[in-house]
Amino acid sequence: MKVRIYILSLLLISLFALYSYANSDKSNASNSTNLNELKTDKKTDICWSGTLNGKIPIFIHYQFDNEVIIGEITYLNTKSKTPIKLVGTIENWDKKYRLLEFDKTGNITGIITGLPEKDKFIGSWFSPKTRQELNLSLATKDTVIISKNYQPKLSEIFGDYHYQYSEAGYQGDFNLTRINNEKVSFNIFSVTGEPARNIAEVETDTIKLTKTEFIYNVAETENCEFKVKFYKDFVFINYTKGTCEGQFGHNATIDGIFIKTK
């Protein structure tokens, strides 16, 4: 009798183990599918690694939002290896990338230009401050970086924005202030580089704003129109009908990328 009970117990334990294993396989398969779905659903940045002048190792990654390119550059020979903000656009006339390297104050510390190909990115890096230009040579990198979400909430876009190409170069300021739930005021002030410091200005005006972008036509003009699009930590302003020729000082412009500073 004891032998039969022992055998029956072994059979029950075996059946329970088989059942648990089968369900575990199903659970693992389900989890694996979910992970695979997450991987395919997530957008990833384009990554490059290489050098400046064949000596300075760098790593770059970025994503696209229509004509805007958003990413980071890291100088691998520095102790901290701190990523630096990189924002730019694709030039209309030659399709080259123009990527601006920003510090937290809105100062542009480097300008990268070039036309990436399938597996290489050859171009140049230029310092607005020192006027030094270095050759850029990059190759594709299979590093996986999940793209960040740079689309802001409406409540996050108010404040001061700035850019400058060193103390002596072009500089610009943009301000957006909330008046009430729908109305805001804004102004833009930019100058060219030394010594002229010609001015481009859109004086403070009040507009209705219910989303994170708007199009504005300068008063008493036909073709001076520009679009303002906000991101989490910068704003992109670009003309929609030419360059507002004759509206501002010689070579002065209100378009560009302004970093949020306050």
C-alpha cells in the first residue's frame, strides 16, 4: 500500500512539473514577443564614430524631425565624456547637413557640415570663436540609442531663448510670454557679427497660441513670413516665403535655432 501511494505521489509531482514547465514556456514566449514588439516599435538614432583631423575621437548620434536634426556629440578623449547638444538642419540648395554644437548658454562652439553617405560621413568641423577648421571623418556605428521625445507640452515652451556664434559673431534672442490660456506675446532681436552689428527685429506682438508652433506675417509686408516651432529645449524659426529681403539690416536675420536659457 505504501509503495502504491509513493508511486502515485511521484506521478503527481511529475505531472505538476510538466504543467509548470509548459506554462513557463508560454509565459516566456509571450514576454519574448512583447520585448520584440517593443524593439521594433521604438525609434532609434543614427550613430557615427570617427575623428576630427584624424586625431580627436568623437561619437555622434541624432534623429530627424522633418527638416530639423537633433542629437549629441561626445568627445571621447575628454575625461568626463559629457555629451554636447547638437541641433541642425539640411541645407535646401546642396542637401548638406549643418549641425550646430551648443553649450547650455546658447553659445555655438562648433559647426559640422557635410553630406552623409550610406556608411560614411565626410565633412568639416569649424569653431566660430577660433576660426579653426578641422576635417571630419566618420563611419556608421551599430550602437543602439532609443530616440528621445523632444516634443514639448504647451506649458513648457514659455521663456527666453538665445544663440550666438561666439561674442564677436551673429547673436539672437527670442522671448515668449504667456498672457492667458490662449494669448501670448513674443519678440525677436538679432544682430550680425562685429563690427557692423546690423539689426533684425520683430517687435513685441500679441498672438493667439493653442499649440507648440505658429506662423507669423510681419505687419505691412507681403512676403515676410516665418514659422516658429518649439521643442523641449529650443525653438526653430525659419522663413516660409524667401528671406524678408529689405525688411531688416544688411545680412541680418531672425531665423535660426535658439536654445532655451530661462
